[in-house]
Amino acid sequence: MKDYQAQLEKLRKEAAECALIRDLATDKAKRETFDRLANHLSLLADQVEMAMLERKGRSSP
């Protein structure tokens, strides 16, 4: 479970960094690229979190 948590935190951090770059970018193509990256990383983080919850739910008595 610690592996999942570490990956979740890493993905959330990277998504936030991409969002920051997007917000600071002056070039439209760069903004769009980093917006897609931020959204994709956020989606991946959500999927990892869902997997954690599913796994936790299966291990409950």
C-alpha cells in the first residue's frame, strides 16, 4: 500500500507542476500541452487512488 501512496503523491505533485507551467506559459501551444499533461496526470492519480480504495475494500473483513 505504501507503493501506491508514493506513486499517488508523485503523480499529484507532477500534475501540479504541469499546471503551474501551463499557467506561466506565454506560448499557446505550450499552455495546451501542459494542460493536457496536468489533466492526464491527475486522471492517473485518480485511478491509482481508486485502486487503493478497491484493494483496501477487498482486504476488509
